[in-house]
Amino acid sequence: MDKLAISGGIPVRVKPWPTSMLGASLIGEEELNELRDVVAEKSPFRFYGLGNPAKTATLEKELKDYFGCKFALAVSSGSAALVCAVAALGLGPGDEVILSAFTWYSDYNALVNFGVLPVFADIDESLDLDPADFARKITPRTKAVIVVHFQGGAARMDEICRIARAHDIKIIEDCAQALGGGYKGARLGTFGDVSILSFQVHKVLTAGEGGALLTNHEEYFVRAVRYHDLGLVRSYFTEQLADQSLADAQKSFAGLQFRMSELQGAFLLAQFRKLDQILGRCRLLHQKVRDHFSQNQHFRIRYTDGDCGIAIFLLFATAGEADQFRKCLEAEGIQVGAASACSNLLQQYPIKSQKLVHDALPPFGSGFAANISGFSPESCPNTNLILGRYLAISIGPQFTDEDVMDIITAIDKVDANLYQGGPG
């Protein structure tokens, strides 16, 4: 029997869907106006120019105000923010950092390019790091943990923080997909020793690329500043320090170049002022779906108070049920799938091959005794089992009430046909 027959005849939805992109879907005159200011100043470099560049500095100030943190550093991408976070914590060869197997390449790449050994841990039903497996994977060499809040939903930060503090493990909080999210009354991004944001095109806010690092720790901030700008600490950053000796030129080290331009900063200022609009709409629509299915016995919807509301995740008892439900929803014209390409990295290259740009580099190169026994999917046996039981439906700020009613109607229809003896 084909999917349409199983689903029950005429599809619920045949017309196109609005984009599920978030900040990108609301790009307009506000961004153009901010960019015009940069053009008028003739100063696209953030630190100096023919005029008075101030957009990126203003973005950093607004980020500090929003998160209530002491320091914010705007950088060229979310990946750059992760690299600067690793530099900030002084991580290097011989160190281990725990991260969930289900994540994006950037979290892995930022570690191995510093010679740090990634240690993979399972996810739990939050689709984020499982605190119990995090605890099991700790060794005397564990220096940090990267916690990714997947698609706007918080990891169990109270448990993760308790474990990390008990073992003197630093937390890198990856909020690339969860800007504006919360957990038990606190903003995501305020739990980490260092936290990062991304402004890539699929993220909550976007400038095409861009990122930011957040911290309350002055020394971590200075190390990140140095690494993002060739080892320099410019006067703009020195003025923010209580201990200005941290900016001494004699303490410099070789850095790279991950500065944010004024063009990115200007674009993001306009985007940042749309954050409440984006999340307010997505959360409202997400709640409509949750409320409708609050008594459903066949699946449950992933939700923790503070969720960004950017995707509906239905969790089933088995992977088979999830797969059948997905096929039927697709036959109803529903777009199924999260707006994220995260995957189980243990099944991907270059993780499977442990290849770096040069074969002699740590942590895998000749002469480095890295324990890579944890680089098989069997080291995180629950990750694929949990992922297989989920299906996702993305939501965007341009979705209408009618769009969400089509989602609800389709889920109701499939649920009735598969579980309640409906047609097919």
C-alpha cells in the first residue's frame, strides 16, 4: 500500500510552505538602513576608517546587555567563535574535551585543530548531551565539555553544570541554534564559562555569516581577543579590562584573523532588534501545536520551558513508528525535517578517518598516543536509537495560523489512520 493510501486519501496540504528560515525571512529595509550608515561613513573595517565605525562595537554592547555578561566579542563566524573559545580556555595537546556525538562539524573541528582529543558522548531525549554519559566519559585528561542546544531546545544544564563543577571541567556552551532560548528562568549562553553564537543563514539571526563569544572571565576574554586578531589587544578592548596588564604586548601569542566587519555588525544590529518578533511568533505557533496534542498517547513533543519554538519534534516509542508517521505526513504535503544538518559525527568523514590537514599533527599524528577507541558509533549506542524515534517539522516567523492548522490537521489525520483504525 502506498504512502498516500496509508495516509488516507486527499493530501491536507498542496500549496507551498513559507520558508522556515528565521532571521533571513525578515530581511528588509532595517538592514539596508544600517548598511547605508556604513557606506556613508566609508568605514567597513571595525576599528578605524575614513569615518567613525561603531556598528560592531554597538552590537557587542547590545549582546552584553541582553545576556547580562561582562564581555562579548563579535567574530567572523560561529566556527570562529568556537575556535576562539578553545583558545580562550588554553586547551591543547594532551587535553580531552567531551561533546555529544550528535552535533555539527565545527564543534569537532575546533578541537582537533588545537590538538585536543574529542571524546564523544550520547544524547538523551532532549537531543542534547546526556549528563549521565558525560559523567561516564570523564577522565583525568578531561578539561572541558561542549554543550550544544540543538534547534532551540535546552540541554539539562543544571545536571551538566553540577557534574562539570565537581570535576573542575570548563563549559563551552554552543548556542549557535538557540539564541534567545532559556532554561529554568536563565538565558542559554549564561551557563558556560565561555559561550558562543552563530549568525549563519539558517540561524535565529543572520548576516550570512558571523558569530560571537560571551564570557564573564576577563582572562578568557583577552585570550579570545588575541586569537581573533593576530595576537593583538587593541585599545578598544584594553579599556574594558579591570586588569589592564593582561593586554601587555609581552603576553602576546600568535593568533589568527577572525574579526567581524562593520557590514556584518550593521546587518546584525537590525536583525538583533527583530529577535523578540521572531521568537514570539515561533513560540506562539509551537504552543498551539503542543496544546492540541497535550493528551496524545502515541507520541510526545520535545519541550522545555524556554524552548525557542523553531521546530516541532515528535518522539515515538520506536523508530519504525516514527518512519511510518514521517512518510504519511510527507504524503499529506507536510515538510518534515529540522532546519539543521547536524548528524551523528561518528558516522561521518573526516571524523571516521581522523584526518587533519597534515598527518603529523596532534591529536592523531605520529608520536601522539591518542585513544581513539571512542570513535566508533558503538561508543555512543543511544544516539542513533534516539534520533531514529524523532521526526521534526520546522517553523518560521512567517508561518500563518492557517499553516499551523494544516500541520495539526495532518498530524491528527495520520494519527487517526495509524493508531485509531482510520482508512488504510
